[in-house]
Amino acid sequence: MQHYNMNLTLKVWRQRSNKVKGHFESFQVKNISSEMSFLEMFDVLNEQLVAEGKDPIAFDHDCREGICGMCSMYINGRAHGPWTQNTTCQLHMREYKDGDTIVVEPWRAESFPVIRDLVVDRSAFDRIIGAGGYVSVNTGNAVDANSLPIEKQKADEAFAAASCIGCGACVAACPNASAMLFVSAKIAHLALLPQGEPERKNRAVNMIQQMDTEGFGSCTNIGACEAECPKGISLENIARLNREYVGAIFSGSNNG
Amino acid sequence: MNWKNAFSTSIGKKILVGGTGLFLILFLVVHCYVNAMIFWPDEPGETGKHFTEAAAFMGGNVAIRIMEIGLFAGLIIHIVQGLLLWSQNSKRRPVRYEVSAGNNTSRWYSRSMGLLGTLILLFLILHLYHFWAPNRYGQAFDAAWREEDLYEKMVKVFSQMWVVVVYVLGCVSLAWHLMHGFFSAFQTFGLTTHRYKATIKSVGVAFSILIPLIFAAMPVYLHFIGSSGH
Amino acid sequence: MALDSKIPAGKMDEKWGKYKSTCKLVNPANKRQLEIIVVGTGLAGASAAASLGEMGYKVKAFCFQDSPRRAHSIAAQGGINAAKNYQNDGDSTYRLFYDTIKGGDYRAREGNVHRLAEVSTNIIDQCVAQGVPFAREYGGLLSNRSFGGTQVQRTFYAAGQTGQQLLIGAYQALERQVALGNVTMYARHEMLDVVKIDGKARGIIARNLVNGELERHFGHAVLLCTGGYGNVFYLSTNAMGSNVTAAWKAHRKGAFFGNPCFTQIHPTCIPVSGDHQSKLTLMSESLRNDGRIWVPKKQGDNRKPGDIPEEERDYYLERRYPAFGNLVPRDVASRAAKERCDAGYGVGSSKMAVYLDFAAAIERYGKIEANKQGKSNLDKDAVIALGKDVVKEKYGNLFDMYAKITGENPYEVPMRIYPAVHYTMGGLWVDYELMTTVPNLYALGEANFSDHGANRLGASALMQGLADGYFVIPYTLGNNLADDIRTKSIPTDHPAFIAAEKEVSDRINKLMSIKGKESVESFHKRLGKIMWDKCGMGRNAEGLKHAIKEIQQLRKDFWSNVRIPGEVNEFNPELDKAGRVADFLELGELMCIDALDREESCGGHFREEFQTEEGEALRDDEKFMYVSAWEFKGDSQYELHKEELKYEIVHPSARSYK
């Protein structure tokens, strides 16, 4: 693989806090190596800004190996940038060529208020999980792990749903700013397993109500979430969530 | 969870839109079947006999008239809920993106259901004015009413070029609306499982092309071929 | 101060059982009056906070990330050990205990390790009950794989995302307690000091990272579950935010630091590609089950790997350690890689890498698959295609990750790997009850020093974090707090809180007022380089002495020349990072002091002066069979306390993997 260096123009969203309006600011970065990750390119830019006595750009990031779900940039119109099934931290600069202009925005959604620059508040996701995204089993109550055989195919499907990293790209990508893919991944994960069975109906209803309370849009089956999900969470999970919900309301879950 | 709450969550609202949508899809099949009668070759000396008979049955039968109430109720729910969803969803992103994903991550028609639906609604108003209102108004309020011959009416209406164009555009809007709506309705009821997803998608595409095509063929046919024979 | 590890008396396999049935309990009504602070929400913190919340304590949990689910436990790939013996391959509690003690090179405490092995099975049960989707066999039962340094299959896994799945399980349990009101969650908060009242830990000072405000929080006890300090090396497999700050503040307030120099260098990471590099990415150790590690037999061989014929390749691990081969423990594998590269046999453009080759595995699996499908006369390409599918199913996500980072296809060309800092066995000294030398201050998970000795075995970190949080602290905390039920909540206008907050605030203001020229990042890089060069995989007295001086100088530079932009009272990641790097600059020195003191090689600690003729680590049990517990006595002043290690059951011997 041939390595090269490039100069780029970055147009980045700046917003000091959620109390003030934001705006775009342009920056030039030079000698960016094609081997860098996208966030390392931002490190270079921030070093440059610090050296110039300016405020560096705030952005969320932590593990930088695509699993913690903290990084969250909307790059040239794409959540986590142009690569499929990828997080921003794993996007590498060989995607770009000398002279490119890159527009970087925060996740934009009513339920994800901007904290600063590219950093947004995604605590709504935690509250949705708190509304039912768990199995109510206190520590110490468990029976032997192998006393409950689970069909491999179901276990694999549950795992695929459970691989959601809670980054919020689905919300960012959805024209309705809906959180259905996130919610459905958790509901599918637990609905597929016998452990999740006792709370199945209430879980679906409660999590959906919490999702609505948080101010996310509703799903109209557009599918942009699936296209942008870094973990390849499938729309089939949304179908399953819908099924769970229909089942819950017609069987008369006693909740709400 | 009581029924009111069940249908007021985001999924509940969608179930209303999807459910009524499926109902309207069924209606389209019936409507299309009756319409297609005009393509049934006539015996010598007749024009549009098969169609006229079918239309008269649809217009005069009490059961059909009662079902029509349901149809309108469904239509209204579909329109009202659909537009509500559209307007609520459009407020969920107060600051828009500078660069949008466009067609990279989704199809334009799936993002434009509100617009396509509105176009269909506008077309529908014209369509009802042409073919539904006169007969139904007479049926309800005019003691001397007798069912107007819809075939003749069609020949007359579709002799105007602008009407044909509007009808064809209406059918195009319908096609794109169905292209997303058909699959979406099944998805909303959770029927698009791994096993059936591909089938539902293909049937949806075929349906979305075929039905509007038959509908659109009618004004075109009557304008250029059907009416010239008389 | 004499160190009392408080190991219960009695036979090894009865200690924990006896402790559990005789420890003091707190009744439910009293639990509601007791407030517990949990700092960090990784496996140890989330599981502890959730369990204590379930039990009825009033819990406050803190994390610096935007959600408890982001803690770096999430990045653990390979798996979690448990002595279930589901594979009927002779595993047992004793064997897991023995492997851990041996793997730790006889520098861990027997009592703690035995307890860890005992509760390992409960962890799997608990996680499965929570819905953690572990890998399963077609019969529906749990699947296992083997991991470096063991000869049994006891590792449970969820593809290459085991840490993620376990953490999500604990996180869900935690969020459930948050929703029930038993736990209050403080995300984007960083603990900046421990508050001590009458000698006991009674709260913390935390900074709200969103608005920069300092907050005082009272707790009857404080649990530090804040992970390891591998980022002192700047480049490591840790997350960007992983830091030592909480543990270091505790250390400065009187908690002894145990074995700070014990660092684990993981053998299979993607090599450094340039100066811009911000972190190193691990390739799960499970890859060594199928990958073969080699370098060319010729020095400076610049041919492409595919052009180097079989007989000109040196499979050095298989050559040196025929019994364990590519599956030797991490410290051994790492040193062997460094040895080859230092001797000039490295590969890639930097020459600081070795090959991890899957060609043989792909062919082997292809043949098995062809047999399964009854296709005996397939050509070589078809067999290899089948083999690639098998490898893809086992390691697909890891291969994808490698391809994304390097732009190379690991199915076609061997991976290039090199060791990188991964885990720190050292940490706050704790007794059997996980309490530090400050009463009511506990340390759990990687933040403590207790279970892994001088080297941690693969798939044991997840086990320890969850053991501490789910199954140990619920008992040991109660045993202590039972005597504290008369202590009412202390208002946070107590002078101790005010003084602690002022101290924190003064330090922040001091940092902000320096207004120098050099960025925090640059200081961190410089510290990392000193640490990696002189206190990394190989250490010697001369280098360490140098390093201590260099770090002292660097610290001076930092406090006179660091530039922190922005304001105190706003979201300011540069300021957050500055505080952490300032603490690393103190810790780094202590690590070198500890490494200098320990004149032997053991586990991850390799003193070049102490090795066998064949280059293996040379332990000195006569002089160094102790835990080094360092007491903070003032800047650059540390006093060594020794906790003698007594081996009742396992008899220390030279660790051999030949």
C-alpha cells in the first residue's frame, strides 16, 4: 500500500455550549499522512490550534478501536464518514486525497443537544436502557449457565443484535432522528433469549414510551440507520421490535 | 396498556398508518380490477359494457356502499396520521445538516412519503370530483337520480389532455409511494422476517409498478385509442 | 505501618466459604442509610454499583465518559476464564488457581487468587442469566476456547467482543438500578480527590466535566474501580481517557501503591506506523491459537513474506518453547518478539514487527471443511477458499479491524504485530477485603494489585473485574460497614470537604495560570518515550536511574511551560488531560523507583541484569518474594513496605514453558 501526505481544508462546526448558536469555521491542515486515522488528523489540527493560542475542537472519543461508541462525527454528510460498518476512529486518511475539503458536523437531533463543538449529550440512550433494556436478575440468583441450552442460531442472532455500541449513528443518520434501530437492537437481543422472556411485553412497551418521551422521531422505515450502523445492526431488528409491540398491545400487557 | 395509549406511541401511530395503508392497497386491487374491465374486448356494437356493469354494481350495492364508509375512514386516518408523523418528525432535527447524506444511505422516495402522499391527495380530490362525487351526490340528495354511465363520463373527461397528464402524474406518485409504502407496511407489522423479507420486497416492487401502470393506461388508452373508435 | 492482608485462617479451599458465612451483615433498614461512592463504571465498577444498589445501599456512581457503557472494559476481545470444566478436559478450581499463580510468576497472593478461581464459575452463571450472548455449540451449550498460558479450554467468549458483552450486561443491571432510584449516575464527572475524615475515606471531590464545576459527594465508603495506568506510556492499548488520577489521588492521601512496575506488554498488537500514532490496537490473543509467529532467518531480509520460502523462516516461539509454542504466556511471547527485532530480524518498514501468519491454519481448516462436505478432490485454491471462510467466522471482526487500520488484507499476507503496553498488574495495595490502607477506601478490578502477580494470564482481567464487583465486595463491604451504621451522613460543608475542594481548585488554577508554550499532548508523548525506552519491556539499573532524573526534569518543565487553552468553567478536554498527565508524571517516577528496587526478573518485569544464559527471566525468591507497597511521603519521596508472600499450596519453581 502506497503511503502519501496531503493538505486538506476542514470546515468544522463550532459551538461553545448549547446556550449559544453554532457556526462553521474553516481550517487548513498540512502534511497529513495517509496512514493516520481521522481522529489522529484532528489531533494534529488541535495541536496546531493550541500552538496558535486558539481553542482546540472538542470531540468525543475514547477507545479508538471502534468498540466504545464514543466517537461521533458527521463527515461530509455521513455518520462516521464514508466507510461502511465503520466508526469515525477507524476511518483512515487514505480515503482522502490532497486538496480535499471535509465538512465535519456533530450528530444533529433534538434529543442529542450539543455540549460543545462536535460533542453531544447522548444520555437519552441510558434512560431508554433503564426503562427496560435488561433482565431483572439480581446478583447471586443465577442457576448453572449450561442448565439453559439455547439454540445456536438464536444465540448468534441475539449476539448480532447485542453488538450495538450505542454510538447514536442511527439517530444521526435518520431523517426523522429516530432511535428505533438502537431500541430494537436491545429488544431483539433480549427477546431472542429465554432469559428475556418473562419481561418481554413490558420491555417493548416501556422502552418505546421512553424513546418517545426523550423526543426522538418515529421510524418510517427509511433504512438510513442500517446503512450507517457501524456494527451492521439489521432492520430485521426493527421488524422484531414492531412484532413485539404488536404482540404486547394485542395480548393486553397490563402496563401503562 | 389501554387502546388509546397503544396507538399513541410512535409505533402505535405507525401501525395506524401501516394498517390503513394495507387496507388501501387492498382497495387498489379491487379498484384496479374494475377499471381493467375497459380493456375487456367488447362484443360488436357495445362500448365498455363489462366496465359499466361492474361500475353499476359497485355504485348500487348496499354492502359496497357501507364498506365505502370504512374506506373513507381509513383514508382519512392514513392521511391525518401520515401528515402528523411527517410534521412531527420534521421537527426532530432543529438544526439541519450542512451536507446531507442524500441518496447514499436511503432512497429518495422513502424520505418523501409526505410529499408523494400530498400529491396523491391532490390528484384524489380531482379524481373524486370527476367520478365519485356526481353519482354519490345524486344518490344521496337527488330523488330523481340514476347512475350516470361512468364509461361515457370517462371518455368525456379523458378527452382533455391536461387531465390525462394529471392522472398519469398521480399514478407516478402512487407508484413511488407504494414502492416504499408496500414494504414499509409489512415492516411495521413485523412481518419482514429474514425468511420473507426478500419476497415481500420483490412483490412490493412488482405491485408498485403493475397497479399504477394499469391505472395510468386507462386515461392514456381512452384519450388516444379508446375514444377515437367512437 | 505493618501491612495486614487479613487472609482468613484455615485451609485454602475453605477460607472464602468460611469468611462468607461468618462475616458481619448489615440489615436492610440500615443499608438504606449507608451511602456508597463508586468511581468508574467498567466491569468492576458497574457490577459493584449494580450489586450494591440491588442490596439496598444508596449508591452514587461516577464515570468520566458520557455513559457508563463506554468504560474500556468494553474493548476486551478474547474472553473470560472460568473453572467450569464444561469441556471435561481436567479443569478445576485448583487448576485455575494454580495456573494463575504460576502465570503471575509467584508474585500474587494465594488467598485472593483462590477466591478468584472459586467465584469464576458464578460469574458465568450470572452473566448468562443477564442475557450475555456467549458463543454456543450446536447443541445449545456454551462453547470454550483455549488461551495463552493454559492447557485446558476454559475461556468463555462472545466472538471477539467478550468485554463488550460482559460490560453491557453489567451496564444494563446498573441502569436498572438507576431507574429504580437505588443508584445515582454521574457521567462526565471525574474524581479529583478523596476526602478523609477521622482517618477514613468519607467522600470525594468530583469535577463536572461539562461545566467545570467542582462537586462534593459524601459516602460512608469509596470504591475506586478506575482501571489501570498503561497510558503512562502514552502509546498503549488503553482508551485515550484511561488514567491513573483517581488511584493516584488516593495514593497521595495515604493508600499504598502495590507493585507499580508490573506492567503487561501484550504480544499481538498492530505495530506503530508513525509519530502521529495516538494509540495502539490489540489483536486478540486468541489469534495465537491459529496464527504462527515467525521472522526471516536472514537479518534485514526485505523480501515480501510470500517470497520467503518455508525453510528460511524462523518460527522462533515454536523453536524455543516446543511444549507451548505460539501459546506461551504474554510476557514470554513479547520478550521473544523484542529479542528478534532488536537482533535485526524484524519485518515491515519500521523493522519493529514480526509476522503472525494464518496460511497454515487456512489450509488446515480448508481440508477439514472439505472432508466435512465430502469433497475429497478439490484443488488447492478451493480448499484455501473454504479455509478462509472458517477463519473468517472465527476471527472475522479482528481481520476486518486489521485491514481497516493497515490497509492490508490479512487473509492474503501475514499480519505484522509487535508488543504493546496493555495492562497493569500493579495498582493500589488492598487486603483480602479489597480495602486499601486508607480505611473505607476500596480498590477493585485493574485498579488494585492483588490477583495477577507479575503477569496476568489471558482472559483473566474480565474475570477479576467481575469477581470483585459481583461476588467479593458485596460481602467484604458489609463486614466493614456493619460497624459504621451509627455514622450519619456527614454534610459536605464539613471542613474536610472544604479543604479538599480548595486543594483541587488551587491545583486547577495553578495549571491554568502557567500559560506556557508546550501542549499537554507533547508532554505526555515525551513521558511515554522515557517510560517505554527505560521502563518498558527491558529494564536496567542505569536506564532506570536516568529515567527518574528525566521524569523529574520533565515534571518541572510541565509545571512551568504547559499551555492549556480555554477556561476552567466550561467543557475543556485539554484541562482534563492536563490533570491526568500531571499525575502520570508522578506515577512514572514511582514505577521506575519500584523497577529499580526489584533486582530480579519476574513476569512482565524484566531486568536485563537478571536473566538466564538462554535469555529467560531469572527470579530471586530469596530476596524478592514480596509485594512492594509504596507509601507516599511527599514529592519524589516514597517509603517501601513489604508484604511477604507465603506459598502454602503452590511451590514456586522456575516457570518453564519449554
